[in-house]
Amino acid sequence: MLELQNISFSRDNKKILNNINLHIDSNKFIAITGPNGSGKSTLAKIVMGIYSPDSGKIIFNGKDITSLPIAERAKLGIGFAFQQPVTFKGLTVKDLISISAGENIKTCTACSYLSDVGLCAKEYINREINSKLSGGELKRIEIAMLEAKKSKLTLFDEPEAGIDLWSFNNLIHVFEKMHKEINGTIIVISHQEKILNISDEIIYLNNGEIKDIGSKDDILPQLLCQTKNCKFLNDESN
């Protein structure tokens, strides 16, 4: 599915990622966690093509995509949810969900995606994606969009940021549904124990390097023990 080979990245003469090697199989739920500034978001953006690595290769389903632009990666089946969702002036919520799905989906189908993320379909389906929507509303609409897209690989960059507790609990159910029904791989960057607890595998990143990787049963107890001296599991800042 996804393989990173010797990925390194620097910015302003500072090493952000250092020789990352990683193999992720198909149909997995992967959580990437670690302290603030450890390179988690940068790693996700390199996979999507937002940033280009200084060295190394990115292999997706056997194809070298290292030099491909974002649009080409999206066509291959990679989706990305930004930590701060963007707005699309002139497009309605239904328009955006249809574009993501690759077809003009029925209103009832679009409404079901909105319901999954806890939004009243009648209230939101024809609203424009603009600055009048709150950050939490935009985040949930973006997640509905990615659920409709049904990507082979979907990356979420701290999806819990800026949403309330009820929405966060609903978000967990959306991830579980996507993992079960879409048959694709989901990678979530998160500090939250509830998200780590539903993952198949946890990757612990620190100082731009993979320090540990394994099942939640192996990794999560170690991380929980660390919370006595480290607050990153419940810190929503980045």
C-alpha cells in the first residue's frame, strides 16, 4: 500500500524528518502520535505531496509517487483532511460532497454523510462553504467529504482539533465505519487516547524519527505510562 524509503526533510536549516522508513499495509487503521513538533504533520503532508522530501522515495501501491503533484496523488486514491480546513466560495456542501464522490450524488446520500458527522442535513446541505461556517463545522464537512470520496488511503491531521466532545465521540464512530466499509487505509495524526485505542497500529514519532511502532496493545500502555511526565496524549495543540 504505502512505503516510505529514507525520507528526510528540512526547513530553515532545521531537520524536521530524519531518514524515515515505513511500510503500511492495505485496509489498516494507523495512528501517528508523538510530542508537539515531532514531525507528524510534516510527514502526512509529504505523503500527500504538499511538501517535497529532501531525499527518499514514496511508493504507493507499487508506484513511485515522489515527484507527483497533489492532484495526481488524489487521482490515485489518496485523500487528505487539513488541520485547518479550507473554504470554497461559491460551492455548496452538496457540491463539495459530490465532487469528492466523483459523481452527482443524490441529496439523500449526501445527507447521510452529514448525519454521520453530526450535522443536520436540512440545515447544511445547501449552505455555501465560506467563512460564515465555524472551524468545527468546516472540519465535520471535510470529514463527510472524505467519507464520500472513499479513498484507498486517507490522512487526517489532528481531526479532533476545534470540535466539541460530542462531535469528537461521533468522529470515532465515523472512523470505525470508514475503516469497516471503505476497505481502505486510514492514517490519523492524533494525541487522543480514544483514537489511538481503535487503531490497528501506532507509530510513535519524536525528533523527526520513528522511535517505536507496533500494535495498540504493545504501544499504548507505554504511552499511557509516559503521561505521568508528558502531556502530549491529551494536548490538542500542535
